[in-house]
Amino acid sequence: MNRQWMYIDRRFDEFTSGLSNFIAVAEANKHGGFMYCPCVDCKNVVNYSSSSTIHSHLLRSGFMPQYNCWTKHGERGVMMEDNEEEEDDDSYPMFPEYGDTAKGGFFPSEGNEDNEAEDQEAPDEPADDLGRAIADARRECETENERLNFDQMLEDHNKLLYPTCEDGQKKLGRTLELLQWKAENGITDSGFEKLLKIIKKQLPRGNELPASTYEAKKVVCPLGLGVQKIHACINDCILYRGEYENLDACPVCTALRYKIRRDDPGDVEGERPRKRVPAKVMWYAPIIPRLKCLFRNKEHAKLLRWHKEDRKKDEMLRHPADGSQWRKIDREFPYFAEDARNLRFGLSTDGMNPFGEQSCSHSTWPVTLCIYNLPPWLCMKRKFIMMPVLIQGPKQPGNDIDVYLKPLVEELLQLWSITGVPVWDEHKQEEFDLRALLFVTINDWPALGNISGQSNKGYNACTHCLDELEGEYLDKCKKVVYLGHRRFLTRTHPDLEVIFGKGPGGRSVPNDAAGHAAMWKKKSIFWDLPYWKVLEDQQRMKDPEKLHETDKGRHYSSYALTKAEKEIFFECLSSIKVPSGFSSNIKGIINMAEKKFQNLKSHDCHVVMTQLLPIALRGLLPENKYVYNRARPEGSISKGYGTEEVIEFCVDFIPDLKPIGVPESRHEGRLSGKGTLGKKATICRDGYSFTQAHYTVLQSSTLVAPYINVHKNFVRSQNPGQSDDWITREQMSTFGGWLQKHLMNDTTVGDQLYLLAQTPSSTVLTFQGYEINGNTFYTIAQDKKSTNQNSGVRFDATNNKGQNDTYYGYIEEIWELDYGPSFKVPLFRCKWVKITGDGVQVDKLYGMTTVDLNNLGYRDEPFVLAKDVAQVFYVNDMSTKPRKRKNKEMNTSYDEPKRHIVLSGKRNIVGVEDKTDMSEDYNKFDEIPPFTVNIDPSIKLNDEDAPWLRPKKVQ
């Protein structure tokens, strides 16, 4: 039954003849003289008596998706013999739409010719996405028992929550909503069961709501993707799978597979054998079925092509696809790069303690996979991170983690094979061969040694110098130290002799002649992947031919700070207050007493190195230098992960439910503006400020712009001989009243222009905090009470000469003018730094923008529209701090830096209200670079042999 003609170009003859055949079938199977229309718009919900109407609908709009079996037009389903489904997979699209999805629907009752009875056995194709997903999953079942489970799920999907339910609530939908709430809020099974009982009592009698947590999970269990529970050797030697599946003891270390009961009497005749408990278990969630589920969702299938089709391609590094390794894979494997749907994974693993602080000795190891095909605002969200491996504690697997990674590597090899894995793409409505590779591993330093097999501690701690590293063991402090090493190896450096793996019988590799541990502890299992050598190809550099010969006295590296310089460095950092969402509180990541960094997260490191470090070092560097279930916690985790997977899959097809793994941004629904702190309604008695604010709104409106020039010419004609500044001030004070009178009797103006011409309400809403454009803004008064700095603003304007001027300032007040129903305009009343004189300067050496916040001006124009400003924050410029003098008190205003360095804030709009980095307003505000250097760091900057050293002895 080849019906591919239904979804081809409707101008083809094949479609026309097929449509005629369909109309004939529909005419022969009318229901009460009417026929259902299967077009994209009617979707078999609307029926007509005339076939010509249906014919015109289908010609104009085409068939609804996946209507390959005409259940509304007389067909009962597709009859198959045993094992025929596998043979005919290629004859249909990946998920053919068989309308017969109820119990027994594939096999008609013998001797029953009644159409009504057939309709009961062959229910209509589900009209919603979730129902179709369940029907698709049912057709992929391999056993009759699985089909029966999906039949029950489809029945629950169509069953009302209670008999008299009038709002269309169904048993499956409400159960999913409750389970989603449970997973999102971390509710225990017992607590959830109590809630179910309370709700069930409040519903009418005969309701279908599950009475227990077990029953609720049973409703959705057919969609579970399956998690394998695999027994492991207690010594991490093997997994009891494949050739070892039926063994009762480890063939390597002879340890027993199951735990020994102290009072075990053995099997007693006539009694049921007691269940044996495995010594160690790992949970494995196969990734291929989960990837198929991702492509089964139309939106997700489209997102997985983002890196190639929708990514913004410029000079910026926003995504791994902008990096050299991504491009290198594209060059080495062009057939892989050709299809944007081929996936690239990032693998991460580390130990965790599921008991928190109560049991510090327990170490459970999850292994997660993220998908780098996705945009950066989604690829690290919980919803799109898979956890294929979970290794049971309490002992960490260490270097034997490869044993537990073997099932994952086997699937990765299958995904890398030439044939790949056949997957249905819901977005393109086609089947394709999916391929994938492991793009990168992400680990902390100890886990790096376990994953790679390379020694990263002791005498061979450096992963770059390898065994060329020379270390000395200090008996007193019991540590290995490394002195005098700045070694780099070239590409032509001879290969190192490497010993992989354990010795015979599972024994460790013996130490070398010097008694040191071997450079390589094992050969990582990832070397089994054919492409791993391409990813692991590292560039090496050789030692310089001539080392720097030191003069008499002590030399310091240019980055080694003296005690006084450290004081200035950390004083600058401790004074920094960043905007909300920019980074952690800077005061919390430095230790002023010990002059050290502490508690840094990865994003904090990024902010410090790229934004704050050049600022704090300004003035300290030598000139002309460049700076370089408590009992079984793992089972509970695996169980919860599996439940959440099912819920997430179903939630994607229910518009009213929000996904668990993609948290909603605080800026959702607030990009256009929303007051958040200190809301207060006051009657404005300052007429001059009120006029300024109103004029700012009018001046910024494109609807009002034509009238501004008319009024300006009118003012100039009424006041000949006055200066331009006087004309500007006069226009500001009189324009609002003139516009109101000018448009009073004009019935042709639009509603918005009419409201603007009216004077806004004298009751002004003021705020201490406001969110707009993905930024959080505070007044300067609120800033002083906060750990963040959110009052700094930047405004770009065009001067009379047509040139762009940038103004810097800070917010004094936040106003919201009310022009009528649903028409409110937020404004910031600011103090602005003069752009002339020394108010704003650009450092010639580092390209930093600095301002003098005491050099203020433009008092006649304090207001700006909130939507037109960009957020900045100010950092003390320690190079302008006066030197300490004798007989001067400490911590006085005299000691404060004279200027501040300007840094751009961080807009959080990507992923909010469907915004992407390709959105029109993504680059609405140009960011200020923290510094710019126009010197090539690869050449020496002076005549010294080693420019990274300070030539003078420093105290």
C-alpha cells in the first residue's frame, strides 16, 4: 500500500490520479450521507456531503500529516503475518499512520461484517500529537503484551477523568500533569500518594484518577525507554553481560556475583527460592532509543540542525561549532559533516555523594552526554542531557571506569558505522541514517586521569611534559615538587614509549627503574573509537635552545606581584559590584586576608580572566608588555531519571505543560518592561521634570517626529533673534501643549498618536528596580543597598553633525508614565557624565573607556526611554588612585581613584520569548570591549632575552 503520492507536489499527475481514487473510496464509504475531510485544515473533524468540496480542500491544502491508512473512509487497518512488520519497514514511511490502534484492532473478528462493530475495534486515529506519538510507539512493539499496554494507554488518553466531566479532562492528561509537578518539585512517592488520595476524594464518584503512585506511573509506563540493570564485579573487573551473563563468579578475580547471606539456609524444597542480591550494579540507559525520541519531536528535530543551518557565523566564538576541532572533524570526515543531523556528544563524569554531608565516603558516578548540535542556550539544559551510565557506589570505579563505559562505546561504534542507525525525522518527514561521534570529554583533574589513563599526579603530573618532567620528593612536606620547568616540545619530538593497561592477572603496571609510577596507567577505552586519534592529536613544542642566563640578584616573572601590588590588585577586585546575572559576587570569590581567590566556578573564572583581570592589573604591569533511597540511592536516581524521561517526552506534545528540564528565565514576559522593586504611585508636583519626561517620550516617537520640526519653526518665527539653545529650551517647555491643541480636532490621527498628544496622568509610578531588554536596572539608591551594581547606563545618540555620541551615567529615578489603557512608557532619570573635556576618555595603550563620575552635565535632559539604554557597570581605575602621603588619614575621599573603567553588562535575552542570536534586536546594543591590544604577542616587545622577566630586583 504505497501512498507516498499523498505528500508529493500536488501538481503532479500521480497526485491527481491518487486523489481521484481517494474520492471514489470516500464516496463508497459515506456515514449518514457525509464524508470526513482529511485536509490539513479540517483534519477529519469536519464532514461534508459533497465530494467536490473535499476535492477542492485537498487540492488547495493537501492531506493532513501521516494519514496513510484511511480509517475515516472505510479502511480497518493493515493486515500482517508473523514477522512481516520487519520485512515491510521499507515499504512505508518510518511511522506509518495505521488508524487501528486499539486492542485487537490489527486482527478483525471472524464473521463480523458490521461497520459499527469494526469502528469500536478500530478507533479513529488520535487527533492530537500525544495520541499519535502513542500510536506510533504501539506500531513499533515487538510483542503482543507491549501492544496491549499501549492499547490501555490509548484508552486512558481518550477516557474522561470522571463521567460528568465537561471540560474535556482526560485520565492520561491529568495524571501526566500531576507526575510532572512531582518530578519538577522533587516530591517523594509517599507524599505524592497522599496528595492523590486527597484529590481523588474531592472528585466526583467514579473518577479515574490513580489512587497510588504505583498506579500513576503504571499509566505512563508503556512509553518508558528502558533502563538496563547490569550486574558488575565488586572489584570492577567485568560486567555480567555477553559471554559473562550466566556466570556466578568473576573470571578475573573469582569474586562472587551475589552477596552472601549470613543466615542463608539455601534452597528449601517446597519453598520459593530467595532472591539473590548482586554485589554491585550499574544502570545503563541505551542512547539510541532516546535519540530516536528526540527526532520524533518536530521542534527538537529542527533544533538538532541548528549548528549548521541557523547558527550565527561571524568572528565570535559562541559555540563549539566555531572552534577548530569542529572544523577539523568536518575536514577529516566530510561524509559525516554533510548531514546536519549527525550528532556530536560531550561526555562528562564525576563522583557525587547522594547523601550530602551525612556520608562523605559514598561515591556514585553518573556519566552524562550533552548534544552540541543544539544552540548554546539549550545544550546544557537538563532536558537535553542524557545519563546513559550510573555506577553504583560506595567505591569509585577509578581507572576501571572503562568496564562500565563499554556498553556506551558499543553504541557509539554502532552510531559511527557506515550504515548508521535508521531514524525517523519528524521535521523533514523522512527516514535517514543517523551517525554520531564523541566530540569531547569534560572532567575535573582527578577524573581526567581515570578517563584518559594518563598519570596526572606524582612524578608524572604534567599532561604536556609527559615523562620529560623532572620532579623531586620533599620528605618533610610529603609532596612532589617541580622546579625550573618551562618546557615545550615540537611536532617532531620523538614518540614516547607508552605502556598501556594492567599487567597479567589484573595486577598494576610495575614502577620504572627509578621507582616511579608508569606514565600511562591504562589504554582508555575511547581509543576503540576509530576517530579518537584525530581528536587526541596534540601539538607539542620543544624547549628553547638557549635558556635565559640570569644576572646577579633575584628575578621575578612579570606576572609575579609584590606585596604592595597585591594590595592594589585585590583592593580593586573587592570594590567591584557587577550587574545581576553577570557573575558571582566578586567579594565572595576573593580572600582579602590571604590575597587569594577562592570558591571560583567555571563562569567566574571566565569573567575574571576576560573582563576583570585586565582592569585590576591596569597600572601594575611593566610598560610595553603583553599579559598571557538511602539504602540504594543509585536505584532511586535511575528510577527517577526514567520517570522524568517519560514525562518530558509526553509534555512536549501537551501545549499547556512546561518542560521540567528547561527552567523559565526570570526575564520571560519582561523584555518589554516590568517594575520589580519599590513600586510607588505619587502625584508629580515637579512640573518642570514632568514636562521634561513627557517631551522625552514625544521626541522619541516616530509618529510625533514630523510635528517637532513644525513646532520648532513656529517657535523660531515667534522669537526671532534668539539663540538655538534658547529655542531648544522653549520648544521643550511648550511642545506638549502645542501638539495637544494642534491635534485636538483632527479625526485622522491614529489612537497611539492621539494618546501621546494628551498629557499623561499626573500620577506617576516610580520604582527602585526595573527589568527590560533582558537587563535588571536599579536606582543608585537601591544599588548602595545591594551586592550588585545595576544603575550604570549607556545611551547612544546622534548629534547635529550626524555623528554618534555615547553618553555614560547612572540612574537616579525610574518613572512609568501612564498615557492610557495598556499604554505605559518607562523612563530613567539619570545623571550623565560630560563627554567633553576629561569626562570620558579612551586609554590609548589598552583601549579602555574611563569616565569621571564627578564630572556631570546635561541637567536639562536627564530622561531617556528605558528601552533605549544599555547596561554598563563601573570599576575603580586603580591607576588613577593617588599615592599615599604621610600624615594623611586612611580611607578618606582623597584615597579614592579619580576615574572609573566602563564595562558592558550582560543581556539575557537568548532563549527568552523565542529570542535567538539571530533575532533582530540581539545586537541592539554594541558591547564595549574590556580592552584592546594592537601588539602581536608572538614577538618580543623589547631587546631583552626573556621579556616575561622583570630585570630589576624587586623587594
